[in-house]
Amino acid sequence: MKIISSIIKIFIFNLITFTTIIIIIEIFFGNWFKNNFNLRLSSERNINRIYNFNFSNHKGYSHYIRDNNGFRVDQKEIDPEMINIVFAGGSTTNQKFLNYNETIVGILDNQIKEYKIVNSGVDGMSIKGHINSFKYWYNKIDNLKPSYYIFYIGVNDPYLFSSNQKKNIDNLTESSFEEKIREYLESNSFFYKQFRIIKSSLFLYFGFKKGANVVNKKTVVYSERSKNEFKSYEEFEGSLINQNYSNMYNTYLNELTNETIRSGSKIIYITQTSGYGMNEDLYLIAQSIIKHCKEFNLLCLNLAKELKLEYNDFYDHLHLNREGSKKVAEYLHENLLKLLTN
């Protein structure tokens, strides 16, 4: 019995010692006290994943990294003090199924050397979420004082005109208390972050398939398209605009512009098109954005009208493939430089 008792005591002692060491490591190397977001933004922080995808005109893998402040990065965390431009939007800005240097923001960041541009795209976020981002995200980051916020918006905003609003996304939180706790633990844990890095490395350096998240039409929001459905901007020019929707959207635009100005930064709006081309909602939103920019003398690019994106530039109903992303980046590179240098 004494031997058994001694073994139990040794086991308990070692368990307590091991647990204490784990807790100490977590406290000193985790991110528990290195952010001001509380339970918000947890699912967008400290991510390191490989996505392996196989769409009809977009195949391969992407390395998807987000830093402790929630920004998508190439590899290293970005010092907020160095950021000149925050490029915001939904999944069409985030572009998680493209490698960083293939994304719109990644290409621009490499081309426009005078400014440090950071990607703050969040999948599914509408203009309502971008307004909330100042309260729950941007203003919580120490030393983040960008000269410009660029909002590449439109495709997620039709939800605002229906009862099917994505309230949790626009509030930068999760849909249930359990998910809030799980995401909070995962995003702040030192050991979980190392696990994510090791998992990605197994795929990148050793080709282990288990190191990648397999993406297909069943695991993402995906809509089949037809080239016959693809419509140009010109097909909608002169169309009547639903004034009630327009007034509602103008209210959001006013609020977003005011939040940006209050933060001490300038604002640039960019209109969007989709994998279906234009539709009534996107045309209404684009027209509202252009009108808002004119009324308040804001910087604005009507990409939806000026850049002739085609069916094959998208791999699904919303998202650009590598070729489409390059087209948008080239258009923005030329036109943003004009806006930024004037």
C-alpha cells in the first residue's frame, strides 16, 4: 500500500508541476493579455491554415494567416504603427482561397511601396459590420492610426434589406456562447497557435494531406452559375432605384463615413460586382455610394462600372480567382495612386 501511495503522490506532484508549467507558458507566451477585444473577433485572430480547393476554374491550395490583431498577413505580424491604409470588405477582400501575394491587397501592398496596406476583410461582413468595426476592432488596437480606410463593399449588403441579416458577423462575435468561449480559447492559446502552425507545416513541407482543410462545394457557400446569367453594368444604367432601400443604405453610408472621419482618417469607397456580374441590388448600392461620394466630396472608385470583369474572372457567385484578382489589383493600383497623390 505504501508503494501505491508513493506512486500516487508522485503522479499527482508531476501532474501539478506539468499543469503549472503549461499555465505559466500560456500566461507569458499566449495572447490572453495582448489584445483589448474580449470575446469579439476571436474567429479572425491567430489563424494559420492551409485550404486545399478544387473549383471548376480555381484549383490548388492557399496559406491563410491572420495575426493577433485580426489582419490577414503574409507571414509576420504587422506593427499597427506602420499601417497607412486599412483595406476593408467581406470575403471578396479577405480572399482566403488565394495566397496572400495573389490577393488584391497583397498585390497592392507589393506595388504601392509608399504605403503599408493591411487586409481587414471578414467573410460575410456587411456595411453594418464595418461601422461596428471601429467600436469593437480598429479603435481597440493600440497605435493604429491609418491615413486611409478603403471600403470595397456591396455584395454582402443586400442582406440589410431583408430579415436574413448576419448579426453575429456584423457584431464581430459568434452565434452562441459555446462558440464564443471556444473561439476565444483557440485564438489566445499559445499551444493551439503552435498546433495550427505545425499542421500547416506538415502540408507545406512534407505534403501531408491531413495538414490541409479540404474545401469543396459542400463545405462552403457555393452557387452554380451560368454565363447566360452574367450581366453588365450597362444593362442596368437608367433603371429605377427603390428609394426606400436607397434611403436606408444612405443612412449606413453616412454612419460609416462619420465613424471613419471621427477616427482621424480619410475614406475611399470602391463599388463591387459579382460572379453574376451586376444585379438590381448591386446597381442600387453602387449608385448610392457614388451619390454619397459626390455629396460629401469623398474619394471614390466606381469599379463596378469602369472595370469590365467577366464570367471567367470568378470561381463562384462572388469570388475572384487569380486572374480576376490580378485585374482588380491592376485597376486599383493605377486609380488609387491618382487619389492618394492628389
